[in-house]
Amino acid sequence: MKKRIIVLILLIAVFTFYAYSKEIRLIEPSVPIVWKIGSTHLIEWSTVGIKGNIMISLFQNGTKMGDIYKGPNSGIYQWHIKNYTDGTPISEGIYTLKVISKRFPGISAETKLILANNPTIYILKPSSEVNWNVGEKRWIEWVSGGITGPIKISLIKDGKPIGVIYKGPNTGSFHWEIEKKLNGKEIPEGPLSLKISSLTMPSIFSEKRIILSSKTKCHLKLISPPASTQGRAFVKDKIIKIKWKSSECPENTIIVTVLIMKNGQCSEDRANHQIVFSTLIRDKGVFRWVLPDNLTPGVYRIELKKGSKKVYSGCFTVLFKRKSDIKGNKSIR
């Protein structure tokens, strides 16, 4: 029986290694790029554990538009951008270029590709209409083709320019710290257009709609420990389960902080709090705090911070005794 189990485990291990040891990687292009229809470019890739032919295909919104190459897995293909393999002309547009194993269609590598007849700018981030708040820092990213020289990023309201938030080299990205004012004037709230244009070729530009607000809509609610935990005891060497709900918050991280009261009395005065433990984590709505061996007994509370939002639990007592020794108290779960 043992031998059969060992053989089965080995077979599973071999199968797992076989399944996960196959890989395709795009070398060129490896990032979103703009290529001109009618031009010629090299597509390069590498493979691990892939035998047989491969396909290079173009997709739009998950739908396959056609193949541009079918053949041996040579690792390189010189593509003259004109037609698909069936002779259909390739049109301008935003595509996903995929290198796919013909034998293992689930194994592929891909990147964004913009095909154009004329010089163009395409905004990658934001990818769609978004809600941004004053005080946030946001990445603006774009790709361009056929243009030279610097670019500028402007804000437009109802077709009228508000001001320029960036003017400089065509680096492909800009980290925008959203302030209340631009060039000394208040930035209006509501729908705006984010416009990226070429300074040397002003007719070449791209726009994305954003909705700007000076008030954060982030909602944060602590569920456990609740605000009414005062007087309850939690025993050392156990776990305190911290639960919360958040919505409409731009950040996907949250800071969990454990505080102890300096004088042993529950107080909302922040000067009376001392930080025992603090960590920045992904916001999954739950965190389990394992009480360490050297934890000081006393009165504690939990602080959650997400962006500018802060919420607190009620106070609770942490003891050294066993739960069975504590009468009339409940542990926090």
C-alpha cells in the first residue's frame, strides 16, 4: 500500500512539473507599443518545454481577429504589418498581440499593441473613466508613435482648457499629485478631460474622462472588535480577529495599529495612546493579530487607517490568565 502511495505521489509530482514547466515569454514587444501599419518589426519570444508550431495572433476585447504567423517555434518573426495570414487587411486599432503554442493553446504570452496609419498617442492609465480625489497621487501612462519632442498633459472642462499639469519629455508616464489649485486657480470638480498632446504636433493628442472630487468618498467601518468592547478581557497567547468593511476607497491597502493606554484607562485622547504594533497590509477586510509572549497586560484598542480615514475599536483588556480563570468576561473573536 505504501509503495502505491509513493508511486502515486511521484506521478503527481512529475505531472505537475510537466504541466508547469512550459512557458512562453515575449521579448519584443514586451510592453504596450505603437506600430505603424505598413512598417516592418521584429517579434521575438522565448519558450520553455514547448515543442511544435506556434501562432501569433491579434485579439480585440477577447475576440480573435486573425493570425499574423503560423509556423515553427523559431523565436523570431519579421512582421510586415499589412494583412492577416488569410489575406484580410489589418485595420487601425488597439489589439492584444499573443504568441500561442499550437499544441498547448492555454500557454501563451501577450502584450498591448496599437496599430495606426498616422502619428498617435494612446492613454493607458487611466484605462477608462475614473473617480479621482484631490490629495491623491495618481499615475498617468501613455504610449505614442510617430511623434518627436516633448508632450503636455492638460485638463479640459466643457471644451475649455483649465491648465497644464505636465510639460516635458515624452517619458510615457507622469505621477500626478492632485492639488486643489492649478496655476493659482481652483480646479473645478466634476467631469474633466485629461488631454495628452504633442508640443511639436499639437493636432496629435488623446483624451480620457475623469471625475474629480475634493471630498473623499471612502467609507471605513470596524466590525470587530466593535466600539462596545470596553470591559471585556482577552487572554494572552490567543488571537484577536480584526474585521472591517471599506468601500469606494482608492487605496487597496490599510494600516492596522494596536494601541495600549498609557495609564490603563480607556481614553480617546491620542496622547494617551502608545503604539504596540503597526502593519501595512492589503485590504482584505480581516487581520488576525497573534498576541506575542512578551505582551504587556493592559487596556488596548485597535486603530485602522485607510487614506485619510481613521476608525477605532472600543477598549479591551489583555490579561495573562487563562480564559477558565476569568469569570464574566468574553474573548474577542
